[in-house]
Amino acid sequence: MTVTIYDVAREANVSMATVSRVVNGNQNVKPATRKKVLEVIERLEYRPNAVARGLASKKTTSVGVIIPDISNNLYAELTRGIEDIATMYRYNIILSNSDQNEAKELELLDTMLGKQVDGIVMMSDHVTDKIASAIRQSPVPVVLAGSIINDSSIPSVNIDYFQAAMDAIQLFINKGHKEIAFVSGPLEYTINGEHKLGAYKQALQQANIEINEQLIDATDGTYDEALLSWESFVQKAHVPTAIFAGSDEIALGIIHAIQDAGKRVPEDVEVISFENSKLARMIRPKLTSVALPLYDIGAVSMRLLTKLLNKEEVPDKNVILPYRIETRKSTK
């Protein structure tokens, strides 16, 4: 396993900035602290060469962008917003794919420092305690885009995911649906487990509708597993009349499975997705969807980063953008 600057900082009980100064030969470090850091570096066999090159104080006009899945439509649209604002402010972006893996995310944060980036925009489905700690200790500003963390000191740009999911479920309830299914990606991802599922359960409880665990299905978020979700509902003899899908890709799989079973959307089953990427407009029937301002989340995240880099006043480092529900043909 690769040892990162975060590992050294944690073991030495100092900040990543302090480790950076030590490996760069900066004399502005107490001798005792320097000795402790060097001992940890030797014990962990940390190779700081790449990082040391990135510790020069001059700006490089480069910004690191870390995303969980470069092939995902959601992150593709987010990244476009980041890139456009980066270009406007004459920053180059260095794009890296983390595969939503904690160890790789830590390694990429370290690598970005080694590439002398001025700041980082990061997207993560699940910001772990280790990642949060690494972000706090980063010697350059880090902004989270479309990622939830329970720490208001870390700059972020999001929507109110809980309320957005509540609004979608409420649409079904208002139409008289009782058998409402919930299908999402992994529930350990904060937005899926705490916000979307939490909103689903609260909306049903407020409407005095019993929560049926047989109508809750957590997939890996892919089209193929979404196909199986509908089959699992049928096999369990719990066929929903309405389905809340955690993403457009999940909704796509569900609708195709419903159609393959000889049923119709929305006549037999209504579907609402959560995303509103171009997939929502390509499928037939077109998807009713919670419209995330994907491009805007990316653009505002990058603009927030430029403000932090330029020491501009930032009244609120945690930006909440508006959303809407785009009504199309997958609901009546």
C-alpha cells in the first residue's frame, strides 16, 4: 500500500503543511517537530520526492479535480462546469479518477500536491473521516462539489438532497400511491442512505403509509442491477405502482424491465428519477426527474475555489443551489 503525506502527518500528529515544509527543507519548523517527522518518514518508508517538487510557493495556475467515476453522466456534466470556469479564470485542470476508493482518494490528494496544484475540487460519494481529515490538513484549498460532509468548515456546493427527495415522494403520495418503491445505489453513500432514503421514509411516515422494506432495494447503481430490481419486486410479490429511482441510469434499467414484463410506464407504474442528465431526455417515455443543477454545481465550486485562492471574501463557504422537478412522460 502506498504511503501518503496524510499517513505521515497522522503518525507524526502534525499537519500536512508541516510535513511539506520538512520534506522541502523549509527551516520554519521546530527542531523537535522536524526530527519527529523525519523519523516517521523513515519508519513508514515514505518517498516524498514528488511532493517535495510540488511545495514551491509560486502558483502554477493548475487545479486538481478528483472524481469517483469519469464515465458517469452526473460527474461528466459537473466536470464540464468546473472546466468552463477554470478556463475563464485561466486555470488548467488535472483530472483524476478515484473509483470511489478511500485509499486511492488519499493517494490522489497527495499526488495533486506533488503536481503543485493551487487548489482542488473534489467529488466523492462517501467522504470518510480520513478524507475529511486530509482535506482539513491540506496546504491548498479544497472544495467539495456535490458531496456531503458534516463539517461546515470545509467549502462545498450542493442542493438540499433530502428535501428534493421528499418533494419527489410527495408527488406520488399526492396522487394516491401507497405501494411506492425506492431503488438507489449503495446506501453507505451519504446522499443515498441519509438523504434520499431518509426522505423516503419520512415522507411515508408523515402520510401514515407503512414502510415496506420489501419495496426498498439498494443496487450498485448500474443499469444491469436496476433491471434486476423490478424482477425482485415481482418475485417477492410486492409490485409497486410508483418507483423513486436514485439516478437516471437506475430509472432507465427499471423502465426497460417494466416494459419487458409487458407493463406500461406511466399507465401501470410511474417513475421519478433523481438527476436529470441527458439520459432523462433520451429514454422513452422521457423521465420525470429531480433536476440537479449539475453544470452549476461544478461551475460554482470552481468559482468558490478561485475566490479562496485569491483571498476574496466568502460570506458562506457552504453553498446550497436551487433544484426543480422536471415533469415529463414517466408520470401521469
